[in-house]
Amino acid sequence: MSTLQSPPSVKTLSTTMCEGRLANKNVGKFVPPLFHPNVYPSGTVCLSILNEEEAWKPAITVKQILLGIQDLLNDPNPESPAQAEAYNLFKRDRAEYEKRVRRTVRENPTP
């Protein structure tokens, strides 16, 4: 398993690699888990290109996945919630949601 190192203010994202390609579709996981509508409480990212039933293909590159995750983090998809508490706060009070995300990141520094 590979771990992409991030700046101190960014959470770590774990991936599984094999010969320069992703070894399987279960590749995106934040450790510790991120408070986000599209990140499961386990830390696994809910993204269509990581879901075999939706858009997963073995030819998807690491770059495509990272860009997809970056886009999802910047612009959550309320149509595909993975974490009820984050989803509800995001829909109800965007400013409070953003405050909670910042607080969660501060309270869980990367290793």
C-alpha cells in the first residue's frame, strides 16, 4: 500500500498500487477519516470512478482519481451522501459545515 504524503494541513490518502496502476477499486481512504458528505465514516471516498457499478475501469489513472477526489473535496456531491452528519450539516448550514471541517482538520493532525 502506498501513502501519498500531504502538507501538514492536509489529511493523508492511502492507495493500493501495482505496477504503476491502481491494484483495485478500493483505493481512496483518508486516515484519519475526513468529515465530508462524500467520505464514509471509515475514511473511504464515495466517488463514482471508484465504484465498479458506476464508472470504475482498470484503465483509470492515479491522476484521474486524485483530480476526481480533489474536485469532490472542493465541491461535495449532495446526491451521493456517504456520511449523514456531514451531509445534513452541509445542506442545512454551509458556514457551520466549513467551520466544522476546519476544526476537524486542526484536531486530527497528520502523522
